[in-house]
Amino acid sequence: MATGLDHPAIASHAPYDLVVANILAGPLVELAPGMGVITQAGGTAILSGILNTQADGVIEAYQRSGFTLRDHLKRKDWTTLVLEKR
């Protein structure tokens, strides 16, 4: 898992039904496998801080980590993704 997600305070309370992250696309992609581990089946991940031009790469990373895209919101140059853990 990415640094932070394996912290005892986070890992000991997993899995989560809701995870929210507002950081850049690069770190979100790196966190994707760990998010797949800490998010329960049927749980939701809301990701923001993503430039529209980088959204496809983030979506692909989360799909590989067991998520399905539920909503793709765009506001000016920025994207918010709503994903569900399969």
C-alpha cells in the first residue's frame, strides 16, 4: 500500500464504506491499489483534485484496483470521480 494507507490507525479500522481524497492525479494513481484494499465491497471512493486531462489515467488505475466508475463530474478544468468498489 502507499505510504499513509498502511498506518496502523487507518489499517486497523479498514475496510471503509467511504473514502474521500482531494489530491493530485499522480498520488491518487499511486494510492489506487491501497484504496482497493481499505475500501469495502460496495463502498464508495470520491476522488478530486484531478485535472480533466488526467482523469482517464486515474479511472484506469482504480478500475484495475477493483473499482467501477459511477460518476464523472467536471467543473471548469477539474474533475471529481465517484467510484464504487466491486
